[in-house]
Amino acid sequence: MSQVGGYSNIFTSTGTILVLFILLVIVSRTFI
């Protein structure tokens, strides 16, 4: 169970970074 939770935790943090990166690209494109 702890392994599954660890994998989901890593997936969540990776997804958060991905969303932040996409938002950054959208904002930069809007300003440019």
C-alpha cells in the first residue's frame, strides 16, 4: 500500500509541475 501511495504522490507532484509549466507557456504567449 505504501508503494502505491508513493507512486501516486510522485505522479501528483509531476502533474502539478506540468500544469504550472503549461500555464507559464500560455502566459508568455499571451504577453508576446
